[in-house]
Amino acid sequence: MRDFKNLKFEELDDNLEAISENLQSKVKHMIISMGNKSPHVGKNGIYDDMRIDWWTSGFWPGILWIMNDMTGKDIYKNAAWDFDERIEQCFVRESNLHHDVGFQFLPTAVVKYKITGDMDARRRGLNAANFLAGRFNIVGNFLRAWNQDKIGWAIIDSSMNISLLFWAAEEIKDPRFKHIAKAHADTVVRHFIREDGSVCHIGSFDPESGEFIESLGGQGYGPNSAWSRGQSWALYGMANAYKYTGDMKYLRAAQKVAHFFLASLSEDYIPCWDFRVPELQDEPKDTSAAACAASGLLEIAKHLPEEEGRMYISAAKRIIHALTKQYVTWDDMDYEGLLVEGTGNKPNNENVNVSLIYGDYFYVECIAKLLGWENNIF
Ligand code: GLY
């Protein structure tokens, strides 16, 4: 297998097919070695087997569905097939499902339905959308985050989950779901995205009056910092909100966050886990933020005139080039996981410098998009 260590940026386009072939080999190995695990964090080349209700359970099947859609090969479809049913079981037993059902059901039930027409998958996707809609706080105009006692919290991650509501609105031709998604997106624009394009992780609201109280650092360094994966969720999520609504304010919001993200990158194109840690040197990077941002940059470019979109495509390719050269485990077929140097939750010192299944997912998604794959999941 080629390792791409000497790949020049100018050679990326001509090597996308070769990268995709390598990915297929790697993923086939992962199918065999991982069995029916639901991976979240990979350490020393072994992915864990996380609870199926955990927010990351959709990403491995998402990789498999993209591969199936790109190649038509059943090996990927067979390995992905029952994930939506397994996750659905969490609705009928005690579980911790929450705002992240978009991350769980879009890359499983919804894409399965789009690719295969399976009506059980459609029902599961719609059921998850109903659940997400039920988390809407009507006076505060936000989707409630998590299930702990902080009932007035909303988080930037949900910018990605609202695609489930936009899909449901289109699927059953009922705009209620779209209204909720838009109301939440408006709250993101108003309270999460700052004047300079940086974003905070958590917004705290009074759940009774809906009044905005304060921003909180969450998985970022602090209330005024710029958690890099949060930036990625915001730039990709706002681009999606534009895709589903045609409302220019979301595209402009996505661009504003993208500009902050790109201006904050160091020369190697891979972000630190937070752009505003006091000393960048020696702080861990987050390859998952890089991969997600690259895919979001391609989404932004799709909705701009060609000459305005070029910069975003070129930036996405710079990131993908950097990841491909230095951060993908090409040289170890037995290594479960694609990207190294992901950071899950630095403030808690959890999952630092590891493989993260969502980093792997967005890397695969981005390569697929660069090869012309258009059946978007988010
Ligand atoms: N909680 C979602 C994330 O870590 O990005």
C-alpha cells in the first residue's frame, strides 16, 4: 500500500483514486478485525466498543455506506446494514439518546433509506427527527443539549444535527421540522457565532423565559476561546442550513466561521484542539476538526459562484493533503483507524492524541466528495 509521505500538493487531484483504493483496503481490514463493534476511540491501533447509544455510533456505518455508494460493493452494505436497527433499540429501553440523534441516524437510517429504499430505515429516521424536535425549547429557540440537569443548555454540535430535521421536513412534506431547525440555526447565528467568526461551545439559557444567560467553554479552553472542532461543526452546519433553506444569512455565517478557522491555522493546516490556548506550542492537535472543516469547506464552495468558491476548495484540499501525507495510518494495515492525533475532550484530559471515528468518517466523506460523490449524508 502506498503511504503518500512524499505526495506534493499539486499531485493530490491525480492521486485521489489511489487514496480511495487504499481506503477501501483499509476499511475492508477494519470490517474483519472490528466485527460488530461500535467504535469511538482508537488507541494503539485498537478501536474500543462503545455503547450503541453513544453519540458516535453512526460514524462507522456512515463510512461503510459511503464506500458502498461509491463502489456498489455489498461487503460495505452488509457490515453497515443493522446499525440503524441497533441504535433504534435505544428508544425502547433506558438510554442516553439526546440532541446527537442526527449524528446517529443520518449516517445510518437516512442514508440507508436513500441508497436502498428500505422503509424501516425511513421510519427510523423520521422517528429520530420527532425525538429531536421534541427537544426544542420554544421560548428560547434552541434544541436542548444532553440529558443532565442543565436543561437550559444548547451546544454548537447541534448545528450538524439539524440536518435530520431538514431532511424530515422534505421527506414528509411538513415544514414544522424545518421551522424548528431554522429557529435553532438562528439562535446559533445570534448567540454562538461571534463578530470575529469564532464560536463558543455552550450557550446557557433560562429554560423558563428563554433568555440568553452566558457562553461557556465546554470542550474548549474557556468561554471566549475557539474550540476547533466546534468551529468545524458551525461552519459545516451553517453551510447545510443554507443548502436546505436557501437563506443567505446561513451561508454568510458559514463563510465567516470558515474565515476565522483558516486564518487561525498554522502552516501545517492541522488545527490545535483550541485556537485560543495561551501557548499553541506543545498543545495537541485535533485531526477530526481538520477533516470535518475540510468537508464543510467543500459544502460552502458548492453554493458560491465558481470564482468565489475556489478558495474554499483549495483550502479543503490543503487540509486533506496534510492529513493524507502525515496523519493516515497507511503503513499499518492492522491498525484499526485511519487518522491519528485526534483530540476528544482536552479540558477533561479524555481521549487526547487518539484515533476518533468521526475524524475517520469526515476524512472518508471528504475524499468521496473530491471524487464527485454527491449523495450527502449531512
Ligand atoms: N460532543 C461532540 C464532540 O466532541 O465534538
